[in-house]
Amino acid sequence: MTRIGALEAGGTKMVLAVYDGDGQELERLTIPTEAPEITMPRMTGFFRDHAVDALGVGSFGPLDLDPASPTYGNITTTPKLKWRNYPLLKGLLDGRDIPAAIDTDVNAAVIAEVERGAAMGCESAVYVTIGTGVGGGVYVGGRTVHGLLHPEVGHMLLRPHPDDPNPRGVCPYHDGCLEGLAAGPAIGARIGGDARDLPDDHPTFRIEAHYLAQMCVNLILTVSPQRILLGGGVMQRAALLPMVRAETLRLLGGYVQSPAVLEHIDEYIVAPALFPVSGLVGSYLIGKRALEERG
Ligand code: ADP
Ligand code: ZN
């Protein structure tokens, strides 16, 4: 039986799994993300013990995703210092020559949603997670976009909301970027507390919806996706999604003349169907594709 290993590598936890060739999950292990010397041996041990024939990885980044690069599969400039310039994919393979591939966690998530989730049948889609940070996976024409590096949707620049008491946001790199303005900690900084504790009608969610709508508008106008998926902890606030849809329509001002947007926005900006395992399932699909391409 074919066994495909999958890893969703996150800044706080690592989720590892083994799937059979039909996509049935056989094993799963979740461990905290500690220093590489602690975490890597546990992961290589898991994949070795389960004798995987291929490996797919969806990881936090930034990552080197150029297959021709000698540092392919490395984590690059992450603020998690112990993982900076760490050869993640090479380390996971531990000398084994099996088909393996890596993509960003959010690119993995969008692959899963296109193949098995809320974007099935779409040729283009964007998956954005709004949690501790903001990240976006971009899928166009059957593949995730890598390009220069890979999309960094979370750091697109936005216009400040006139009522935002903290219009520069909290990103250490940028004045007024999406992550700095709309991730969970940005809401926390704005209200001086935890976003989870607020009622749905708290004014901060109008500001939040406005920023997420600016993001949707920018994505619609640049990528022209057939669907936008919004996941992550902040989107567990169910009241946000309809606010984002309405604000997106308002900001677009009728410019994009597509019925998918103008008449069916409820099926256009949606929650991911596989959340919270979109990234893990996508990692499996990346591993499966690597196996098929090799064999
Ligand atoms: P991570 O990005 O680390 O994987 P999550 O996706 O779970 O984590 O996102 C965590 C963030 O989501 C926290 O900042 C938290 O305040 C925020 N969050 C979780 N639930 C809600 C909610 N119901 N309303 C608003 N924010 C929430
Ligand atoms: Zn930023």
C-alpha cells in the first residue's frame, strides 16, 4: 500500500499525518513547534516509522520554493530565529530519496479547497487565513502561484479606516499592512484586550470587515479569482463574513460586472470547507503529486 506523509508546519504546532493513496488518513500526530533540534527528530522519526513513500509539506514561511535552487525547501527570513534559513524539507527527508515537495501552508490549503473543498471546480481561487497572522494562498490555472518568491498577501498595504485608533497597525515591517491591521493581535492592540471576548456588534468588527473587504477588492482586481475563502481564528467570528461581503460590494462600487460577485457574493466569499485541516489535506495532495510526477 502506498503511504504518503503530510506535514503542516506552523509557528506554534506541527501536524503530521500519513495517508494512503486514496486520501484516507491513517495516522496523525500533533506536536508543539520547539527548536529544530527538538522538533525535527520527532518528525523524521514519525515519517521513518511509518515508512512513507512520498512527502508533502505545507509550511509557514517565507520559504525558498524554487526547485532549481540549492536551498529549495528552506525556511528563509522568518522571525522565528531558530528556524531562520533552516533546511526544512532536506531535514525531513533525512537522507532518504523519496518524492517530496513543499509549498506555503496557505498554498497547501488552497490546493485542498480546490480539489476537495469549497472551491471545487474553480480554476482560480485564493485562500486567506486571518489568525495570529494573515497569509494568503493563490491558485491560478491548476497550480499555486510562486513567481518571484510566493505571494505575501498578508502584507499588502491598505488605506486606514477613519475611525481606527491604531491606523499604522502592529507589523514591525510596514505602516498599515493587512496583517498589522487585521490579524487577531491587531484587533487586540486596538481594543486593549482579546478579540474573542467582544460582542458581535462591537465597532471594531466594522473596522475589521472594512480591512478584509479592502483585501478582497485588491485580490479581485489583481488575481481575478473565481472564489475567495476566508479562514483562521478571527473568521470563527461568524458575524464577520456577511459584513466583509457587503463591504466588498460597497468598495467595488459596481465596477466588476460579474454575476458571481454582483448577484452571488454569498457563494463567492466563503468559509473554507476543510478548515481546520485544509493545510494538512493540501500537504498530502502536494506529496501525492510529487509521487505521481516521479513515477
Ligand atoms: P494561528 O494563526 O496561530 O494558527 P488561529 O487561526 O486560531 O491561530 O487564530 C488565533 C487568533 O484568532 C487570535 O488572535 C484570536 O484572538 C483570534 N480569534 C479566535 N476566535 C475569535 C473570535 N471568535 N472572534 C475574534 N477573534 C478570534
Ligand atoms: Zn506587514
